[in-house]
Amino acid sequence: MLRGLVKLTWLEIKIFLREPMGAVGTIVIPVAVFVGLGRVAGRTLSPGTLSDPSTSFGASSVWVRIILPVFAALLIALSAVVSLVTIISIYREGGILKRLRATPLRPATILTAHVVVKLLFTAATLALLVLAGKRYYPSGVNVSIWSATVALLISTWSVLSLGFIIASLVPTARFAQPIAAAIFYPMVALSGLFVPLASLPPGLRAVARLLPLTYAVSLLKGIWEGEPWFAHAGDVAALAVVFAVCVAISSKVFRWE
Amino acid sequence: MTAIRPPVVQVSGCRKTYGSLVALDEVSFDVVDGEIFGLIGPNGAGKTTTMECVEGLRRPDRGTIAVLGMDPFRDVYALQQRIGVQLQQAQLQKRITVWEAVDFWASLYRRPASDGRRLLDQLGLAEKRNAWFMTLSGGQKQRLFIALALINDPDVVFLDELTTGLDPQARRAIWDLVRDIRSRGKTVFLTTHLMEEAERLCDRVAIMEHGRIIDIDTPDRLVARHCPERTIVVTTEDAGAEQRFRELPQAQSVTRHGARLTIEGRGDDLVAAVIDCVSANRIRVSDFRTLMPNLEDVFLRLTGHSIRD
């Protein structure tokens, strides 16, 4: 059903762009926030650290160079997941999933189309973010668009699989967005992005090690800092395991209606 | 007719339970090639569950189903190529246009699809082709769903409660469309809780309640079998008429309200007898009405309550 997949993906892209908040919410806002915060933070830094990124070891410099971009990237990934959870629950509640099932389309084709749409928008937004960073960012962004995009897609893919489990359990579309947000945003807090894992209490650290975002953050931070991919093979493996486990669970618990 | 044409849907001994709720209980029936077959009954009777089992969207706990010779659950993708489905209360993406939906649906089927443009013309949706789904009226949405159900030129069309929520005018227009589908040699399997719809549209109906099928036949024969009473109302100034009618063996009672006589009896013989009596005795009548029981009455008789309860 490749033909159905390509056509449905294209349709869903068009439909998504027709949403009043569709393109603005997922593309414009994260990029604008990233550039805006970067400029504000950049202005508060001393001119010396700004002009030479290689010597900037100050805390606020790390904040601008690494944490803020990774945070923005993470927000892109999470907004994709929250939006997928919302769309799936709206489609289920409205009987759209059921209507699509009563055609020769395979269920996997329908879900794949949505995942592809979300990944495409994620990649497009990140590419914009990196380009905007190179142009407007105080210390410049030295990361390769390709590495950053691949790292973010792997992270998004893995978190999306968790989103499918949430999409299965959310009772109605009205709850989808708040519930997804309530699950994902605390994960950001525990992910080691703002507070290093080592300084978390042991209990929370154990929890953090079980959360996919922890590995996503480690991967994204590393790639953003210019570390080689093989240094983060463990993160990629952990994200792959999360993906496999979540897909297995959601194929059991997923409801079409 | 039933004997010659092969069944396209065969359901036998189907049972489906949800926990302790028995949704389908030993449901068996055939749908014959080229007919409009209606499953009628109140909401919650099991009509939609039955239809979704036949469409391969649900699996019965027990029993066998064959549609066009295929097992709808095992061969669901092969079967979907040859059937058209309209689901109860389905929606499409809010911002998909009419033409995008038709075009996408057409691309999903292997067999040469019906001409989408002509289909939209026939269904009166031609000028709405670029409108978003969310902007369509109830009737337009239903017509679009009918278009999608017909896009692959299916052999059997399933229509679940297709006129629910429509105004009488839109309803009549949809009935014409369904008759049109039959006249093109297709088989139509529909469900409805509207007795008038079943009476006007269906060649045969199955009456369903609490997951069971109570009886199956043509609407006329169901009425004749379960509600043989006939009531004839005659308005006449003829003083001797009342006595003449009382003498008819088919008449069980005759009551008078001014010039209006109400004659009650059983079977179609009563009507013939009263007409003969009127002409033989040259009774001058100013009004003559036969009150026929309908499927609504049949349902009441069979279940002890009205379908609207």
C-alpha cells in the first residue's frame, strides 16, 4: 500500500497546514523563541566570551550554546508528539480512524502516514532553527544540520512510540493534549538538560534512567557540542529499545474506536 | 426470486458478547443478490454490531459469515476491494476537501474506480468539490459518504443509519439514491430505526431486538402475518349502511360516530367484502379509507413496545 501511504501522507500535510495554528505553532513559534531567547541571553554575556566561542567556558555561555538549542529541539520533538497524540484521539473519537479502516488501507499505513508527517515537520523546523541560529545567534551555531536532524529524528521517533501508548489510553480528545503535556514536560525536567543527572537524588536518578528523554537529551547535547556519533551509540541503542518496547505495547493496547 | 438468486451475504449462528452483555444472539440471515435488505430495530438492538461483523470490522465470538464467498475477517482486504461501506456517525478530517476525499478513496482500490467527477455530479456535490468537510451540511456529508461507498463500483453496499439526523427532504433524496444503486444491479444492506424508511426502501427486512432476529420477510408479508387487522372508515348518510356492514362475515365490529362508520376485521378479504357491499347496495359514500397496519405496528406486536421507547 505504498501508493496509499504516499497519498495519505501528502493529504495529511495539506490538512495540517490548513489548521489555523498548524504551521505557526509547530514551526514559527519554536524558532522565534529560540532566536529571541538567544539574543536576550547573548546580550547579557561579556563581549569577550561572545566573540570567541572556543574559549567560552562560562555557565551562561554553555546555556546559550548548548542548553537552549537542545531545549528548543526537544520542544519541537515534544510538540510533534503532543500533536500526534491529539490528532490520533480526535481521529478516533470522530470515527475517522474507523472510516479509514473500512477501506483496503492497512492500519499500519494510516499510523505510518501520521508519523511521517510529524517527522517531516520536525526535521523542517530543526533545519530552520539551525539556519536561524547560524545567522542570528550570538555565538553562532556550529552543528551540522544533518547530524542534528538525524539525532532529533531518532529522539522524536522514540518518543512518538511512547505517544502511541498515551494515545491508546487517553479517553477523549479533550484530555489528549493536557495529559500528553503532563507526562512529557516533567520528563524534560528529569532529562538532565537543566540539572545534571549526577546531582539528582538517587531515587530520581533511577527514574530518569528509565525515561527516553534522558537519552534523547544526552544524544542531542553531545551532537550539538560536536561529539562524534560513536560516543553516543549507547544513547541511540537505548532509544531503539524504548521504541521497540513501546511499539510492542501500543500494538497490544491501541484502540481504533 | 429468492430461490434463483444466490445469496451474497450469509450469516449463520453469530454470537457476540461484550462482558456480560450479549450483543448478538444466534443471528442468522441471508442477503440475496440485487435486493435492498434492511436490518431494523431500536438503537442498541445489535444492528450496527451485525453489520460491522459482516464488514470484517468486528469478529463474532461464534458463528460463520460469508460475503461474496469470502470470510470477512480473514479476507478483509480482498473483501474491502469489492464492498462499499458507509459507517454510522463517521467523520472525515475536518479540513479535507470533497474532491481530495473522493480522489484519495479512488486511489485505494485496485479495480477501475467509478468516475469520481460523475459520482459527485449524480450526488449533487459537484459545486462543493473544493469545500472542506467541516463546512458541509448533514445531508451533504451523508451524500459524500455514499460517494465514497460507491467509488470502487462495489458489488455490495453497506449503509448504516444513513438518514439519521436528516430533514425529510434530504431523506427522500437519499432514498432515491439508494433505489438507484439497486437499479444498477448492486446489493444494498442497510440498517435503520425508521420504520417508514424500511417500508419504502427495503425489499426484505429483518426485525431485530436485544441481539436477536425476530422475523425476516418482505414488509407486506410481515404486516400480513403479524398484523392482519384492517380498519375501514366509511362516511355515508345512508341509514341502512351500518346494518349491511354488520351482516358481513368478515366484519368483527362496526361503530358509528355521526355519519362515520368504522368497520374492523381481519385480512385483506375485509376490504374486498366492504367494497362489494357498498356497490351491491348502492350505498352513497362521501369518504372511504382503509387503515393499514405498518411495520411500526408489527414491531409493537412482536416486542410489546414501540420502537421509539
